Amino acid sequence: MTGEAEQWTEALWAAARAGDEHAATGVAMAALDAGLPMETLLLDVVAAVQARVGHEWAANHLSVAQEHSATALNERVLSALAHRLPRRDDPAASRGRIMVACIDGEWHAFPARLLAEVLQVRGWQVDYLGAQVPTPHLVAHLHLTNPDAVALSSSLAIRLPAAHTAITACQAAGKPVVVGGAAFGPDGRYARLLGADAWAPDARAAADLLAAGPLPRRTASGEEPRLLADREYTELTRSAGDLVGGIIEELGRGPELAGCTEQQLWQLAEEVAYLVDFLRAALYVDDPELFSAFVGWMRSVLTARDIPPALLPAVLEALSGRLGGFPRALGMVAGARGSG
């Protein structure tokens, strides 16, 4: 990040932290008026502030409400900046057309929105569909608009099965797919596994990739879509609700929850549900590291919220006790317990 961008980042962070939309949009407009390029403003200022929002929430320096407020404010900053971009209504005057959307169930729309704005800066006509787009609607819109490529975003690895469905459906409709977001792993390892034509680590890289020419088509090589949902994944998905409820009930009979506040209990129930979902995702892509990494992240989040440190091992023990007949899942949980 350049020194100039860092100056604007600190100013925008202060406005976002205070929940001051007027000040935040004022910072963004002042940066443009001072000559900061739009793409730099989007990627090195607004995106940097949004990343800081996430880090501050994880460290328990922001409440859930404050995190939501800051994110909504940053989205309104993006909307204000969008009005400073030229319109791309004429296909002949654009580089081409890209459809940008979030995977079904993925509500973290900020990265996709950021990519949409960067692509418009680069001269593309963009169809931005937003968060949680069901695959049938995604494909229907694809047939309506006939884009050159589809860009799909997902931040949570628990959406990987839905991402697989969306990728396969878009390719079956004849369109290449580039994917991005933390869900696909830091090196994009799950993008290839799910059959995506390309992966990009961030919005700038995605824009560069699309600018380089037509995406290489993996489907043209004759590769068949992989079937990843085995018996363990399917049965664990079917019983996930009962599994979460059983774990919470068992913990309620033990000493681990003594002294926990109502807020901490709510946080725990939410994290147990995520724990099971990440185990399912790890089974889907057959990667124990995915589950272990989430357990490590969960440990740090619970610690930051002063939840008793013995609680996570108790959760993992209760989970293990309910995985009879699921040898792969049991092995992943054992590995995560050993890594703590």
C-alpha cells in the first residue's frame, strides 16, 4: 500500500468505526478529487478497511452489530463511488460482459461487489447479481444476458458443495467460470478440484486474468465433473441438525458451561453449527486441513470472547462420540484435537 493510500485508509477506517456515513463518503470523494486512481481507492483503501473490520471483529474489538454497521457503511461507499464510473450500456463500447455473483448461501457479498466495480473501472459491462444467488436463477440470468464469463465468489468453505453445483451448471451452459474468495483456499486448491476454469486470489488478479484474454476452458479438455459427495458426507449432511443439538445438550449436562453468559452460550451454539458444517465441507473436498484450520480459528475467536478454554476440547470430544460409522470424519476430528 502506498503512503497516500494508507492516509486515506486511516481516514476511512475512522469514519467506518464511528458509523459516520457522511464522513466516509466524504473521504472517498476527497481521495478521488485529490487524484487517487479509482482502482487504487477501491482495492487499497476501501477493501483494506473492510479487511480490518473482519480482523477487529475476530479479535472481539467490534461487536457483531458494529461489524454489520461498518460493512453496510462500506457498501454505501461503494455505491457512492459507482456513480463516478462511466456507464457501460453499449456492448460495442466495452471490453465484453462479465456476470458476477455469490454462491447460493453465501451472504458475504462485499468481495463480489468490489470485483464488479473494478471490472467496470477496467471497461467491462458487468451484471452484478449480489449475495446468495440460487444456481437455477444464476443459469437463467446467464441465458438472458449471454456474458463472456462468469465470476463466482465465496468466502466460507462450507459453501463449496454449492459452489461445485454452480460451476458445473454454468459450464454446462457453455460459459467459463473464474472463482475467488477465501472458500477456495489460500492457493485456490479447491477451485481446480471443483472444476473451475480459473481461480484468482483477489479482485485485481481476477481483473488481470479476464483482461489477458478468453479463459482457458477446462471442459474443452474432456474432463468429467467429479462426484465428491460420498456416503459419509451425505449422511452427515442429513443428520447435521440432530448432531448439533445433541452436542449442545450433552455440554449442558456437564461443568463446561458453568458461568457462561447467555451471549456466550449463543456464540457457542453458533460455532458448534459451523464446526459441523466445516467438517462436512472437509469431507466433501477430502481435506482434513480445512477442518483443522477452522478449529484453530474457532479457538482464537472463543478465546477473544473469554469463553472457557476447556470448552472447545469438550465440544470436539462430544462430536467424536457421535461419529461412529464415520471413519473419515472421526479421523479429521482426531487430527484437529491433536493440533491444539
